[in-house]
Amino acid sequence: MSKAKGFSAEFKKFIMRGNVIDLAVGVIVGGAFQAIVKSLVDDVVMPVISLATKGVDFANWFIALDGGEYATLEAAQAAGASVLSYGNFISAILNFLIMAFVVFLLVKGINTIADKTKKEEEAPAAPTTKECPFCKSEIAIEATRCPHCTSQL
């Protein structure tokens, strides 16, 4: 019985650690952020790329492994042919690179803003005391004679 309580207490301690909670929050926010980035890529960036590539549809780049000729990937799949859809892979790589670049730009912008708003650390104040080389007691920095041992400084 105490072993089970020890295990559950250890598990509770693990779950309540700051790192686990921070990670959970990061995953949840990342999931929500993914929708924003996906929309940006699909609705803003990809149409520009499609315009630049003159409407090339990577989804219809495939090889039918049965040797047949099909006009589209959907036609090949409807016919039951095994296909190697390398166009979808190329499209996934492009989407990843575009998303990574967009996230990089967003993080860089956020870091720039954070650096500008970061308060500069105050310079440490000049010391007002020093140590007597003879008796090692603390004395005023302007002192010419130690008030404790009366040594000339």
C-alpha cells in the first residue's frame, strides 16, 4: 500500500513540476498557433508561389506502379492503382520550409520587440567603503586613518 502511495505521490510531484506544465501549455499554444501559420501559408504564401510557378500542381505528380497512364492522382487511386505520390512529398517539404521560415520571422520579430522593451540593468553603485589593510575592518573609502586600529592608510 505504501509503495502505491509513494508511486502516486512521485507521479503527482512529476506532473506538478514547472517543466511539465510549461510543456503542456507550449503544446496547446503551439496547436492553436499552427492553425494561424497554416492559414498564412495556405491562403497568403502558397497562392503567390502558385502564381510564380504558373499554377504547377504538385499533387498530380505521381508514378503509377501498375504501368498505367492516368490523368490525375484521384483517377489512379479510383482505378485501384498503387501510386508513388512524390508530388505530395515535394508539396509537404515546401509547406514545411515555408512554415519554418514564417515561424522564424515571427520569432525574430518577437525577440526584436522583447529586446527593445527590455530594461537596461542599472550599473552597480560605486563602493562607499573599503577594507583596512591592517585590521581588516570596514572603513569609509575617503578615510586616511583607520578608526579601529588607528593605522595610517
